[in-house]
Amino acid sequence: MDKGEFRFAYFSSKYEETIDFYKNILEFNLKFSWDRGPNDKGSVFGHGLGLIEILKQPDNEQEFNLGLDHRSPKGSFMVIETSNIETIFSKYKKKDINFKQDLTIQDWGHKSFSINDPNGVVLFFFENVE
């Protein structure tokens, strides 16, 4: 099996606010970032075994890469498994975070909560309690 890494990547028109959210509010690990000019900025965050890549939305369509989708993400969400859901929930409740769902036990056996990032992307944190 291929041992390449998995990334969830998307473009953000709120690039600086989004980077601050993942780095300083959620305290995710900033693996690396680049700034090659006003229309070529990005940051990659690591959390658990996954990576989240945030790209600055180019200012004009001439800068779009034809092989990528530059629309804001809609309908997709990230699922993040943890072994300390209550600790993370308590820590995040003390911060300026938009919660979509407070801590709950789902019918399928997960204890979970979900939040929105500045772009409306849902992050669903869970711990298996069965």
C-alpha cells in the first residue's frame, strides 16, 4: 500500500484569519507555510495522522490553477478522532469558537462535538466510547 500522506486542502478568502484560527485558537501544529507573493500563499497543519492545507484564494481568476477547485468548500467536513474529547471540548469552550454542536453522545457510540472554522468548514471531533 502507498505510504503517502492524506491532506484535506481548500482555498480561503479569509486566509490570515484562518491561519490564526488553526494555529493560535485550535493550537494545531503548523508543519510549514510559504509566501511566494500575494496570490501564492499556503500553510499546512498537522493533527494526528492527517494534514490540513489552507491556500489563499487568488485575487483574480487569471491566477487560478486549472486543475484545482477554487470555490469555498461546501458540504464537506473534517472528522478528527481523539482520545481526550472532554479535555479538548473544555479547552475550546473557553475560546472564541463557533460551536455547531456541543459535546454529545451520538446514537452510533461516539462522544463528539463540532465547530466551524472561519470559512464555515465543520470540524467534527469524536472519541469512540463503545
